Amino acid sequence: MSSLQDEFQNNGIEFVMNRKFPKEATDMSMVNFAYLSSFYSRFIFQYLQDLRDRGAKIIIGEFYASSARLIMCEAYKAKMTQKQGYVWFLPGWFDDKWYDIDRLRKVKNKTDSMEPGNASESIMSNGGTIQMFEDTDVGDLPSCSTSEMLQALNGHLSLLHANFAPDESVVQGNRSVYEWKQALKKNMRETKNNYHNAQRKNSDNDI
């Protein structure tokens, strides 16, 4: 986010604020659930209100799916969605159904009644975020329905990191990214062909 902020400022775009959201606790054994839910919702509401008061219209979110559900639900309640002229950029690596609160609520209710080990396994497969990003828990769910979440997300944009630098960029070996890609494709084709040739040769020897 800091590099994006620098890029904005270098191009004359005003960056209103950079605020970190605390990742809500997912281990409910050590906290009062109702208090935590109320506290986190108030925190998000105050943050969104601050953005509104400062005149911010473009909001770039960099947070986990469990936080995104709570934030976008509060944005819906605060009337700070695309329908009201706000532009939201959200991470593009969330699971396809990360916003499906109705489904996740059923999952959470089911896992709450399961054995700890089985519940953990079930949540990990339904948490809304790809596992490599280490946020596999469903976490605290907002009061919004899936229908309301879809209204909140309608028109939002996603941010993804580019896998490669621009084609014209020069990399190690004094060649462009485009030339490197072409060399990689050629090497992969040759490796594949060599593998298939070796397989056919082994098959002929077995006859």
C-alpha cells in the first residue's frame, strides 16, 4: 500500500489517509462474542464516517475476507457503496463466495456444534480466502444478508498484483520480459516434448 500511495502522490492524486484495520479475533474461547462484534462494528462505522467527513470517494481495501465481510456490510448500512458514488477497490484473491453470508452462517452454525478438530477442518474449507493467505477462519459474521452484500459489492473493482513486469522491462541477462517469456515457453515446450519422447521410448522397449 505504501508504494501505491507514493505512486498516487507522484501523479498529483491526494491520498486522504492510510488506516489499518485490526484483524478481528477468531478464537471466541477467550473473548465475549457479543462485545467483540459490537466493538468491531463501531470501529468500522467510525472509520467509514471519518472517510466520509474527509470527502474520500475512492477507497482501496487491503484486508482479509473475514474483515471485508464486516467492512462492506457497514458500508452498505452507512450508504457508502457504488450506488451512492463511492468506488471500492478490494483484493482480487478472495474466494469466489467470500461474501455469501447466508451460506457461511450455516457453515458456522454447523461447525459450532462439531468436535473441535472437525470444526477446524470444515471452517478451513469455507473461510472465503485462499489458504496461502492464512485467513481460513470464517470469523465474526456481519448482520447483513447475502442479498445486501451483493448490493454493497455491486460495481466494486478488484486489485491484483501483476505476475510479471511490463514486456519492455529489461531483466537479468540483458533481455526484455517479453524475450524472457518467449524463451520460457520454448523451454517448456522442449521439456514437454522430451518427456513424451522418453515415455514413448520406454513403452517401445517394454514391448
